[in-house]
Amino acid sequence: MIIFKEVPKKIVLSLFLLSISLILILYFDTKTYQKLPEIEILESGVFEIKDLDVSHSILHSVKDGENISVIFENYKIPLNTAYKIFRADEKNLLSKIRPRDMITFDFDNKELNSISIARNNMNLLNIILDEKVNITKLEEKIDLITSYRSGVINSSFYEDAKNSGIPDSVIMDFAFIFGWDIDFVFDVRPGDSFSLIYEHKYIKGQEIDNGDIIFAEFVNNGKKYYALRFYNHHDKKEYFDENGNNMQKAFLRTPLEFAYISSHFNPNRMHPVLHKIKAHNGVDYAAKRGTPVRSTGEGQILFMGRKNGCGNEIVIKHTLDYSTRYCHLDRFANYMRKGKKIEQGQIIGYVGSTGLATGPHLHYEFKVGNKNIDPVKMKLPSAEGVFEDNKAKFNTMMIVNKDKLNELNKKFIN
């Protein structure tokens, strides 16, 4: 006889509830389930992503010795684009860039569409490159504020001027203006004094640059020298002494900025190569090969080429029957040619040792008519003085500025 054991009611109830729960879960899962979409791959391979158009800018700070042509070449500006810009620059505005000016090249993708040039965070030029190149000079109202400074020489002009609060650029301008009459290395002595009135340039309350020296005085060994800024021509700024003589001479004292005389003017000199008495009708300046040689005066190239013992030489014809000669040049400056007009201080060539030369140096001659003159000892002729019809205006300005400077000197020095 089979005996069935009674199952506890609690277990039966638990199994029943569990079954109901599983049925409900399966029911709702089938309701919410959706079939995922099928992806059919028809073809596979490598896809090329084309460059996107991206606008970007390149900034360049102008360095010493750079010009706009060199900068364009360094940034690979296409020649046809550069030529268009140069042709549109009828007023030669691009030739006036200075070290530390900021040039911004704006590109759309790889295409240059504009150039801007700024100085001291103020825009100067905008160049828009379209079918026609458009160059715009931005004019800002400049406010000029004058300053006064003075000092006494204790060690050197530069150090004492710097200690007096004069900016570097104004110190250099001062030395250039008076440099025709005073050698600031050898002539200056302790006790000499200087005083000046000069300008600061402001735009919208921001100082952007140091301006011109308006009036200046330098006392050297008890002798007073004055310099007054005056516009003798309509738009040409020049400096004149108290008698209306141009502070600038018609010729620079030397054709090299940094050099020493290795052989003086001597009609009875023994030639170092030929070993015989041969007149030395000029002055030799020892300098490193490649040192820039500048024209000492404004004129026109009369001869350029290689001739006898002079090697590579340039002869420049100046006014008043003056001429200068530059020998043993290693090479000529770019764009030099016979008949070209030359400005005072313009680079015409570079020191070398071509011709009869024992080493790199420059042989420099100065002639009046057909007569050779010692350029070291001669008194250099001045540039053009104040015009006769400007004399009254000039004399008034000289008196006013002298009185003003004297008052300032009494107030701040005495």
C-alpha cells in the first residue's frame, strides 16, 4: 500500500507565486522587444577626407636689416602676388617698415587675402588682396607732448644722457645732429653739458613713440652749440645752427661706420705691394671683408667696375665739382649701376681686397676738380642753409626756443 506524505502548504504557495512572476516577466519582455536594424555593407574601401577651409594668420616681427621683399620671400608669397602689391604701392609705403613692426598675413585656407602692418600696437597699413590690390594707410590723430631734459658729462655722453632720463632713440638723434661738429668719443670731456626739448607721440592717450628733438644745446669745452628743427623746404625736416647753417654737412666724415685708418693721405708713401714711392692720394680704412661701404655724399655713379690696382671701384660725382672714389671692393651692392643716383649714407659696396691690396680694406679718395684732398683734414662743406625768404621766420623761432631753454635751465639746473 502506497502512502503519500502531505506537502506543506507554504511550499506550494511559494512555487505558485514564483510561476506567476516568471510568466509576467516573459510577457512584458516580448512586448517591449524590438528587432535591431540590419546593416547591409555593399562596398568597403579607403575614403579620402578633403581639406577643410580654415582661416588662419601668421605674425612676423620685422628684424634689423629686413625689408618687405626679403620677408615676402621668406614666407613664400607668390611672385605674381608680390609684384601686384609692389605695383599698387605707388607712394612706397612698404619701404618705411622698421624693426619690431608687426606684419600679419591673413589666409583663407592656403590663399593669402590680406596683410596688415602695425607699429606699437597701432595699425599703419592694410593691404587687401582681391582682383585689384588695395593699400590703405590708416591715419590716427597723434598728440605731441614736449619734454625737457638736461645733464652734465661725468663719464660719457651716452651714460649721462641715459641717467638724465633721455630715451635711447632721442640720445642717438642728438648725437647724429651734433655729430658733424663734435666727436662724441674723443671731443667730449667731464663738465660738458647738454639740454634739449623733444616730443613724445601719443594716440588715444597711449604713448606710441618718441618724437623729434625740437631744440637742443650742447656745451663742449665752454663753446655753445645750438640745433633748431626747421622746415626749410615745405615738408623736409632739417636742423640748423643759430646762424642758419645746416647742421648736416654735404659729406659724411667717413665711408665706414666702424673702422680705423691704416694708412693716411701721403703723397710720398712707399707702396706696400710695388715697393716704390707712389703717392697715396686717399685714406685706407682697415675693416673686415664684407663690411658695408656707404657713399659719403649725394651724387651719381660716374664709374663702376674693375680698374688697374684699385680692383673693384666706384666713382661718384657730387655737386660743386666734388667726386669720391671707393677702391678694393669685394663686391658691389645690389642694383648699383653707372648713372644711378645715390643718397648720402647709401650702401654702395662691401670691403674687400681686389686689385693691389695686402688685405681687406677700403681705399677712399676725395677730389675737388682734378685735385686730391685729404678727406680727414679738409673742412667739410655744409648742406644747404636756411633760404633767404625763410630767414625772418627762422630767426624768430631761434630766439623763442633759446629763451625757453634758458628759462628751463635756470629752473632745473641752477
